[in-house]
Amino acid sequence: MIKKLAFTGLAACAMIFATGASSSWINQVTETDGGHRIGKSDAKVTVTEFVSYTCPACANFTKDGGGALEIGYVATGKVNLEIRHIIRGPVDLTAVMLTHCGAPEKFPRNHTAFMLKQDQWLAVMDKTTTAQRNRWVSGDYAARRRAIASDLGFYKIMEQRGYRRTDADKCLADDAKATSLAEQSDENRDKHFVTATPSFAVNGITLAGTHSWSVLEPQIKLRLP
């Protein structure tokens, strides 16, 4: 049963963008200050997801509830979803910068790609050497991020998304973007009282004790007609 549920969650994530009709609100993506909003801008309910790419529970949410949220609620125009980042270190920052690479409409698939492959690259990270990790925290910042992307297989993820290495490197070299994203992460923590990831806000109100789809969905339903 566990394997069946896991497969169902993964299948739903894959279907979000592969099978959606052109009229689906899923295709409406707008970049916000430090994040992206997916769906109808004036939807009755706005769900904000605070996420870290190095957080296994965040990847589990993508697998277990991401498809259900986007197909069942965002695609219908009932809900819009804003994904905001909690950056916990240089690996997180590197992943965030790559998911932001390109036009806003590329973000949802970039985000899903990093989450669905998280168990693979976290396993690689656990086996990195001291010398590798030293490269992540020394030298200029763009070089640090390139080292992380190379060591953890991020370039391969981006190549599978249709990006050339030069495209990814250009995004990783944007120090102004990196600073802005880090500042937004700090603001997310302070303004929304985020102490764990994933966390969620509905219509601007942070939900206490809500870190999974099974707890989040009933609270969305309460706010819909």
C-alpha cells in the first residue's frame, strides 16, 4: 500500500504539466518578491508554501500533495499557490537560483524536478569529501555555486529541463539575485514565523502545526464555498 501511494503521488506530480489543458490556471505563473505564484491571481484562496530544497519533508509534500493541490484546486481557479523559499545554506541557495532560471513559467517544472530527484542528490551530498565542501565556501560566490551544481548533479537536472550548462552558469553568476533571494528568505522566516519546512499560510495567515497535505487540505476546504 505504501508503495502504491508513493507511486500515485509521483504520477500526479508528473501529470501536473504533462497533461494539463492549455486553459488550465496551472499555466499562469507570475514571479513575486522572492517566489512564484501559480494560478488565478484573484482566486478566493491563496496558499503560500514555504519550502527548502534540502528538506526531505518538503520533497515528500511535493510527492504526496503537490499534484492533488495543483490539479484539484489551482487548475480549477479556486486556489492560487505561491511558493516561497527558506534558504538554509549554500546548497539550498544554488538550487533556488537554478529553479528561478529562465522565464517565470519555467519555474514550476524546475521546482518539481529538484524535489522529485532530491533523494538522489542528497545521497550524493552525504558522500562528498571535505575538499569538495571547502570549494562550496571559498572563492567567489559564483564559483562556489558552480562547484555545488557540479558535485551534486544539478547541471544534469537542468540539462534534462532543456538548459545548456552556459544557461545555468549565467543564472548562478547573478550575485544580485542571490542577495535578493537570501533577504527574502530572512523576511519569510521573520514575517510569517516559519520555524519548520514545509510550512503554509492561507490568505496571509500562517497555519500552526501544518506541514503535510493531509493537514493542509481540510483547511483549504474550509475556506471554499
